[in-house]
Amino acid sequence: MATPALFLNALTIVLGSFQYGHHIGELNSPQQVITTCPESPYPDPSKLEAHLGDWIETDESLPTCIPMNNSEWSVLVATLTLGGLFGALFVGSWLADRWGRRSALMLNNASLSIGSLLMGCASTYSAMLLGRFLIGVGCGAVTVIVPMYLAEVAPPELRGSF
């Protein structure tokens, strides 16, 4: 029998799948802000002290930009899909079989959280790349685990609609 708690549970679980769409498009708008540095992206080390404030905040906060060209930006954006492929093919089914569907969804949040923190606090290109890959793994795993979980919690007469 379908209860309000079941519908709320299903809605909450399905909302996790919307992350993939969000993360696909989240880097489109801020490209210029992230990659455009005030001066040369690679300052001359001999003149670094004079221009340090232009390139990196001197109060030990995050840099004002992460210098990268269009090719590096394209690889960064595409890394989400590679992580998604890896997460869907290997991580999602392994987690779900080993820990169960519900626990797998909870464990998968670690990948999504760590990846988001890495991207949000990144000061280098490689940190952004790793964060983007971890988010992709988490999103790919969600696309595998959510349908399995919904099929298990839905009553037999409503399984198709869920």
C-alpha cells in the first residue's frame, strides 16, 4: 500500500538524480570568472612579489582564478562524464550489492560531498579535476542505485509508476 511516507521517500531519492543535470551545467556560466586572471596567468617568478596581490589573494584565501586554457577547461568539463561512466559501470552496482541499496545511497553521498568540497575550495587545476571526477562517480552511481532502490520499496501494484 502506498503511504505518504513512501511517496516522500521516493521523491527524496529521485531528487538525487537531478544532480547529474545540475553538475553538467554548473561550470558553463562561470568559465570566464574561473579562468581569466587579472594579469598573466603564469607570473614571472622574479617579479612575483610586486604582482602577488593581482594574482593571488595575500590573506591566504583562495586564488582569484585558476589559470587554464580552453583545452584544459574542456577536459575539466568532460571529466564529469568520465566519472559518471566509471560510477555507473563499477561503483554503483558494487556498492548496492555489497552494502544494500539504502546504505549505498548514503555512502555515495561521501563521493558527492568530497568532490563538491574539492571543487569549491580548489586552488589548482588538478584539485578541480579530481573534484569533478568524484562528483561524476557519485552521479553515475546514483543513476544505477536509485532505480534498484525504488523497485524494492515500491509496492508491486505501483512498481511501474515509481
